[in-house]
Amino acid sequence: QVQLMESGGGSVQSGGSLRLSCVVSGSTYSGYSIGWFRQAPGKQREGVAALDGHGRETYSDSVKGRLTISKDNARNTLYLQMESLQPEDTAMYYCVADPTSSLVINPLAQDEYNTWGQGTQVTVSS
């Protein structure tokens, strides 16, 4: 059974950067669909970045140009590089995966993913 464990969250000032990591355990990452979601207090969970098994990246409009999703197959680790962070980026960030599929229909829809990490908190102060 695939398990995901995020790390790298923290507190930064506006304009700062963070890199989130997500270690995949229980199986070797083999090109299935992965992504990052976030949920701010009082708001709905939203997909911010996704990477399918064919290497196609998808980003939400709110983060495009500032966040970059990537993976290191040798380390079985997924990443989310976050630049130019703003207070509205403050949220719990979750790593997600669908180990059964290399391609999902709607990469930023949470229903597409059946495996979730516990989350890592990102706080951006102005």
C-alpha cells in the first residue's frame, strides 16, 4: 500500500521560498499521477499542481509561475518548489497520488486521487 509523507513546511515572510517534499513508501514510484493540494482555514481544499505519468504538468491559475512540481524517481520523492510566496498561500499542503493511473481526467480535482499524505503547514506573513 502506497503511503505519502510530506515535510518542508514552515513560516516565511512574503516573497520568500519553500520546498515541500513528499516521500513515497510502500512501493516504488513508477510514473503514476501525483499532485499537491492545499486547504486554508475556512476554505475548500484546492488542487494547485499535478504531474501525470507522461510528464505533463498542470497548475492552478493562482500559483502558475510561482510553484513547480517535480519528482526524483531514484529517491522516491516528490517536490513542490514554492517561490514568491504570499499570505494567501498560507494553508496546509497535501501530497496526493493515484497509484493505479498514469493519466487522470481532471488533474486538479481531489476525486482523482485515492492516496493522501497527512499534510505540512505553510504560513506566509506579510
